[in-house]
Amino acid sequence: ADLPWRFQPDPKAVGLAEGWASAGWNDSDWAQIQIGKPWESQGYRDLDGWAWYRLRIKVPASWVNQRVYLTFEGVDDCYELFVDGALVTRRGDPQRRVDTFNERFSHDLTDRMQPGSSHVVAVRVFDWYGAGGIFRPVTLSTAPALPVTDVLN
């Protein structure tokens, strides 16, 4: 489903200190944004630096005794993933310019998300130039995605 995520630029990088990742953070005044296209094409021209995406996800109750994976297909340029306020992982490195532009990665969230419950996913994205954001699909599933491979080489 193309759920609208909440979106907030963070030019002064205050979101971490202010608790923007927490499940209880009130994001009702944040803009809505679509995943799968850069934020520049959605009204945020020339936005570089940090910005946040948030979404409340209900894990299907039928997923009992199954693993839960959140898969990113590509983020420009790198990101930090939080579930209910807890940092899960960092992918990419803004200091070394290691990006996640072409990275498909499945995060195993089985220990953090319970079937039948709602959880808040917050993604802090850093873009160092050009188009930015979660520009490819994000999926929640019971199986990890296969890594992207170049079969032509």
C-alpha cells in the first residue's frame, strides 16, 4: 500500500535530541510524503542534510511465529532506522560518503515488532547533494528480500 508517511526536514539536526524517533512524538503537524520518489519532486527542492520520515505500522496478527522484516530498496544517501524510539541500525556513512542509493537491505525486526500490535517506524535520512530521500519502495514482510545482484557482469 502507498501509505503516506509523515515528513519533516531537520536542517539544524535537532530531531534526535528532541525525540522525533520516539513512539509518542506528535507528528500530526508534519507534512505527508510518498515513499518511492525523491523529496525534491514533492516540494522540497534543494533540501540537503537531515530529514525524518515517520509511519505507524500495524503488524498483521496472522504473522504469529513468523519473522518480521522491513526492507528498503534504496535511500539517497544514507539513513538511521528507529522502531518505537530505539535505534535499530545505521546504513551508509555521511562522513565517508558511503551511500545506500542502490542497496536493498532487509532489517529483521522480529524482536521489536509484535504481530497484532502497532509500532512507529522513524527513518532519519541524510542527503549530501542532489535528489534525496526514500526514493524506492519500503516493504514489511515475513521474508527478507534477496540482495540486488548484477547478473550481466
